[in-house]
Amino acid sequence: MTYYLAVDIGASSGRHILGYIENDKLHLEEVYRFENRLNTEGGQLTWEHDRLAEEVIAGIRRCKEIGKLPKTVAIDTWGVDYVLLDENEKEILPVVGDRDSRTDGVPEQIDQIIPAKELYAKIGIARNNFNTIYQLWCDKQSGKLEKARHFLMMPEYLSWRLTGKMANEYTNATTGGLVNAETKQWDTEVLETLGIDPSIFLPLSVPGTPIGEFSEAIQQEVGFNATVICAPSHDTASAVAAIPLTDDSMYISSGTWSLVGVENPVAVTTEEALACNFTNEGGVEYRFRFLKNIMGMWLFQNIRKNLDKKYTYDEMMEMAMASDFTELVDCNHPASVAPENMIQAIREVLGKPDLPLGDVLACVYLSLATSYKNAANELERLTGKKINCIQIVGGGSADKYLNRLAGTVSGRKVFTGLKEGTATGNLLSQIMYDQHWDLTTCRELVRRSFEIKEVN
């Protein structure tokens, strides 16, 4: 049996999922899971980069313990965040997270150097405070960037910890606002205009490119060797790769963020697309993911945390279903980015400080569903496509009420069934490398392997 290992790390947790093909179907087996979190260090939100590397290694070692050794390994994570290394290949700390407030006001500073319309026409990436371009500007202003000789986004940093080999992967790089939409390489003109040294970046590798084998130290630690390859290392790129899309469908990769979009052969970099805050992120086989970021399960995750996990997600769903509250909030309101208390933040935005919990939850559900409808309508207008159905993948696809609301509010058919979309897409990139398959063939494998059904 040939095994492939997807290491899929989100903002709140990570999983190691083995994949193998048997009876012409792809089978998944989760073998390890761990928690991920942002810490506060020196007044900034930071990632535990060393612990993440240790957890990645621990999950690989687990494969040896159960006697299922993967031939290849690939890592995907959230986008935009990175690790800088100095001339001695030592981390320049801290590794600041995308939700940190250091980038507040930075987009407006960059506008004075490169006007927003000009940057979008070249890069095609939506204006978000957390974009890599704005984070690097902060590092430049603080002097941190002066010491940097290497730039590794989080998945490639973790791959380097396994192999000692460095790479920059295309799909994740595009999330940060520094990759030219036409050349599909780092935009050196933008970098030089901002005073960022282009030499710290490597030529971009596409998904399926081998990075290297485990280093000798890692082989000794885990008990075997494997080849680490570039997945679509941005988690949404992996998720979208796994979706068997049709011409009239849009996708929602439903996790901490809801990524709502379509797949395009070319980037859409019009002023209207910029005004609607759509982004053109890279995908497998250079297919563009034309999408909008909407705050997703992050809202429910924080509400549950505020309640000390007193209720399950299903119990919270039942509370929302019992409410007849119909007022809406902007899911991307700045108050919801990193509040101390999400429940109070939503109450304050609504101007209802005593709003019952069930109504707060109902508001979040209906606001999310409405944001999906609005995004679908915008996609039709911006691309000329007719969207008749919505394919929801990822952990959020398990929320039956949200799925049903998405269909009811948008007036479109909704399909679910591919819960582990990101891990599946990660695994498909390894199969493409090992079996020399194309993406169309891989998506046919997904159709055969998973029961994708219409939500009623």
C-alpha cells in the first residue's frame, strides 16, 4: 500500500491525515491532531513556531508507530504569515501572527507609495491589513528586515525544518500581495519600490514540486525517510483543488474564514473587483481562485470560548434555530477580528448590550448566510458566470443549519460531503507528483471517493 501524508494546520488546530488509494477510491485516516494558538509576546500576537515544528515531527513519528509509512509528505497552513531567517539561518523573532494590530494604518501608508488601483492591477490581491506586503513593511520600519537573508512562509518553514531545504511555493505566496498576476512570480518592481530586498525570496515552486528528503536528524527521530513536496501550501488552495467544480458552481471553503469564490483561468483585476474586495489567489495548474474572505467559524469559535466551552457547537446551533432574531452585522467588522469577548463585540455593534445569547447566535448565522448570497451575486456580476449551486467544504460544512440557511437565503442549491477538503487537496498534489496525474483526473477520484449530496 502506498501512503501519502497531509499535514494540515489551521489557526486553531493541526491534523496529520494519511491518504491511500484502494479499490479506485481515496481513503483518509487521521493519525494525529494537535492544538494551535496565537500567544501574546511583548504586546504582539505571535505563533509558537518551535512547537509547531515539534508537533509536525510528532505526527510523522506516529506513522512509524502504527506501521504506515508515507512515501511523501506535504504541509499546508493558513496564508500570509512567514518566518525570516538571518545569514546563519536562525529565526529572526518574534514570528508575528496575521491578527496582530501592527498593520493598522499600513495599507494607507503603502497607498502613498503605490496607489491601491495600481497595485491591484499588478497583483490582483484584495486589500487586507494582514497581507504579507503590509507585514513586511512593518518589519522594514522596525529594522527587523535588515537582518533577513531568507523568507519562508509558514508551510515552507516547517518543510525546511524537516529537510534543511528551502522553497517558496506559488499558491501561498500569492496570498500576500507580492506576486505578479501575469508573470506568476515575485513582483520585483513592487518589492524594490517598497525597499524590500528581492534576494531574500526564492523562485516560486508549483504544487507537486519536491523540496527534499528528510534530513538525517529527522530520519533518526521519526524512524524512516520520505520525500517532502510542495502542496498547494495555502490551505484554501488545497481545499479548492479537491472540489469537483462545475461551470455554474461557486465554492465556500468553510473554516476559521469562509473563502467564497470561483475558479478562473485568468485574474480579474478590474477596479470594480477591487471595490468589492475580491482577490485573485493562485491555485493548482495556475488556476486563479477569485474569492472574497469572510469571517467564518472564527465567530462561533470565539463565542464558544467566551462561554468556557459550556455548550457544544450543536447546542449553540439549536439556540440559534430557536430564535426569531433577524438583524444583521457585517461579519468582517473590525470589532470581530480579535476581540476579548466576541459576544459583547456583536452586542455592541448591534447597539443591544443585553441581547440574549440565542439571538446573538441567530444574528451570526443569518449574517453569514447573507454574506454568502451577496458574494454570489457579486461573483456573477464580476465574472459573467451564472451561479446555480454552492459547494461547501471544510469543517464548517458540518453545520447543517448554516448550510441550509445558505441555500434558503441565496436561492441556490447547496452541496456538501467533502469535510476534509484541505487535507484531500493536499493529498491530491502528492498523488499528482507520484502518479503523474493532472487535476481533472484527481477531481474524478474525489467524485468516486466521497458522497457529495445536495442539502435539503
